Amino acid sequence: MQIDFITKEDLKQFKAELVQELKEALIGKVKPTGKEWLKSQEVRVLLGISPGTLQNLRINGTLPFTKIGGMLYYRQEDITKLLEKGVNG
């Protein structure tokens, strides 16, 4: 029986590779809509997140938004940047 040892450096490298693959998968999944501004519902569907998660992204300043009347709007460019850097940045 062979025993393989995993070092902290191995785990760090694995983490970096996994995060990169997840980012690429998410960015590839989200296609630009051709619209500059998106409503909350469109953003939730695009990112596959709940209303509460979207609210948390607003509250902590991760995803900028504009409120017009009672509607919240998000720029497509900001959503793309969020995905490129990752939520935990």
C-alpha cells in the first residue's frame, strides 16, 4: 500500500486551480444580454441567486445599483466585473 502526502502548498495550488475553473465556468455561463441596465429579477436569473443573496450583495457594496422610483437597476458591466473578480475577491 502506497501512502501519498499532501502538503499545504499542494492544497493552496489545488484551491487556486479550483477557483480559476469555477470563475471560468461562471463567466462562460453568463452571456451579455445586450442591455446596459438589468432589473433585479434579471440579475437573479442570470446569476442563479436568491433575492436575499442579491440584497446582501447590495448591502455590503459588492454590487452597485441604481434605484429609480421603486425599481432597482444593475449595470451589466458591474455584474461582469463581479464574476471576473469573484464574490470573495
